[in-house]
Amino acid sequence: MIDFRFFLFFALLALISCSTPQQASTQQVTVNGLSPADKAVGWQSLFNGNDMNQWRVFNETTVRGWKVENEIMTALGIQGKSADIITKDTFSDFELSLEWKIAEGGNSGIFFHVREGEGLKAVYYSGPEYQLLDDQAYEGKITDKQKSAANYDMQAPSIDATKPAGQWNHSRLIVDGDHVQHWLNGKKVVSYIINSTEWKTQKINSKWKHVETYAKFPSGHIALQDHGKQISFRNIKVRRL
């Protein structure tokens, strides 16, 4: 007589052997990929997990000071050798989505409408900044307007939606004409209108008071900042509005 317990045991083994590879392959395609639904609404990837061919260092032609490893791109944060990177392409109205993980005490940012040229010595001379920071362990003196997801030195986030250093955060930046939104981990934390009365007042009381080129341009590059400590990015995608 056949022992039914042995039959169940081998049937279970067969089921596991058939299902495991399929589950593993499903997990492998989730990082830095675009789903059919993403493509249908116009998303394009800015990082394929293998190289940084869609980026270059600000005012340079290639990339330095960054590495790609395990489908993650990371600013090495080499002191004295800042390597802010910009997209090779330019954007006007767009939605940007990405994940970032910052080192303890780290500081970085996402910039938009960045331009290069005479008098534009850094990405922040033209591009407004979505701040990225380790709010808890950053060693410098900061205000609420300089914490993660802030419109840097202009407007503080409405709530603290950050995850600690070493954990992945998800950010969305939406630029629709002069209307800008900052989202962090599923929550809208900043909203502003460039050149509105409120915005002009904020600028007068910020570091950009005397920077005439700040937020001046209606289109430009997207930039990621290298600010002396490591920060990693993945799942970077953008769609034009």
C-alpha cells in the first residue's frame, strides 16, 4: 500500500521547484524598471541600474565621483571634490519620482531648471532645490526651511515624513508651469508658485536674495547634489507634463 504521506511530500517538492524561479524573476524586475502602465502614461527611466549614461557632472562632459553597484547609483561624497550631476536632457513641466538613501549626517538635494553658462557657478545659482538631508544627525546648524523635502531655505515642509538615514525614502517633484509640489513618502509636504507674492517674500528672506538667476528659467536640467557624504539613488524616472 502506498503511504499517502510520501505522496504529499513529493508533490510539495514539485510545487516549490516550479514556483520558486518564477517568484524570484518577478522580484528581480522591480528595481529601476518601468511597468507597462508607467510606459503608457509617458514615464521614462533616468537610470537603468547599470550605468549613468543619462547624466554628467555640472559644467563637465562626463561623470566622476559616483559609482554604480547593485543597481544603485551613489555619490561617493569625496571632500573637496564636489560632483553634482545633471541630466543630459532638459525638462520644463514634468513629474520626477525617485528613491534615495542618505548616509548618517548627509546633505544633498534635487534641483530643477538648472542652467550652465557664464556666472552660473553651481546648480543652485539657477535651480530651486528639493532638500535631502539627515535631519537627525546633520552636524551643521539648520532651520526648518533646510530640512528634508523643504523648498531649500524658502519654505519648510508642512510635516516630517522622512525615514532615518540608511533607509530608502521616496520623493516626487512635480513642476507644472510656476506651480511646484514636493512629495515625500506619499505625503505632499510643500506647494508653491514661483514669482507669487508669497514666493517673492520668501526669496527676499533667503540665501537667494541677491541671486538674480535663481528660478529664472522655465526649463533646464534636473540635478542631484554631491555634498561631501554618500547618498544613493534608484528607481529614477520622469514624465513630461
